[in-house]
Amino acid sequence: MEAPAWWVADVSRETLEKLQAYADLIRKWTPKINLVAKSTVGDLEVRHLWDSAQVYEPREDHWVDLGSGGGLPGVVVAILAQANGDDVKVTLVESDQRKCAFLRTCARELSLQINIVAGRIEEIPPLNAKTISARALAPLDELMGLAKPHLTNDGLCIFQKGAQWGIEIQAAQKNWRFSYEAMPSKTNSEAVVLKIKDITRV
């Protein structure tokens, strides 16, 4: 595996090997539990791993990935955070027990210090996260309601959204006040990475 041209940070061979090992695990498990769409397996590295990697930034304290599924972007964040020496705890929240089993396998085989919470986001105790990520989980208005109870007052949400992101912003603004920054996706010209903070219900 090679880093794409847009990835400006140094990536060690060890980190690339760990990302490749993760990709191999996804390919191995997907026929059994459908971690990613089968149509995207052939382009897994770009469509999923590097797409997830673009949300990573050095953060401290507690990073929570909601609805982590197969660990996108949570496992990728954990790999990059470990390589960067970040002082951050990474927690993956997933309600599907089979996917939790996959995430535990990733933690073990990739030697990652990640905390896996098996449960529904709205039913677990507050996680007090400084950073919350989510990818392909829910419309933004619903995401706000899921994330808010688990976010510190000065916390940051990093949500990946597709072509309809502007419409989702407008819908969310009917029920929530928040500040946001929309960063163009590096892997999809129609998509963005939303950085959202100062969330309060209207």
C-alpha cells in the first residue's frame, strides 16, 4: 500500500503495513458480515481506508467513533494516532455483535489500544468525548442528537457527508445551533468532511 499524493504527512512503512493488514482483514470478513459494500472491495484502500484517514488529526484526551461498523474511520484513526504517538484514547461504539467481534480481532491482530463498546449509542452512558467521528451513520440532524450527550462542552464532531450535505445542514439548523467548517473530501469531489462544534438544541 502507498499513501496517496494528497497525503502530506510522513507515513512509515510499518504504518502502511498495518493499514494493509487492516484492509486484508476487511476483505476476509466482508463475505461473512458485510463490513463494506461488495462493489467497493476492489477499491477498498481509496474508497474506505484513505477516505477515513482524511478525518484524522492529532487530538488528545478521548476520540469516540459512533456506529463504527467495520472500524471506519475509528480503526484507521487508531492506527494513525498510534503512529503519531498521540495521547488519545480511541473508543468504537457498535451495536452489531458480529461487527464488535471483528473490531476485537482488529485490536488484537493490529496491536491497537482501542476500547470497544457494544451497544446502541442512545442507550450507553455518556462517553465524555473530546472528538466524535461518524461515517455513513445517519442524517446530520439525527447525528447531532446521538453525538451531543457524549461530547464535552468544548468538543469537536468530525462527520463525513456526501453530495446532499448542504441540505442536511439546513435541516439540522431547524433543531440545533452549531458552528461548522466544510472541508472538501480528498477522495470524492461531491463529499465533505464537516467539523462541527458549539452544539446546542434550539
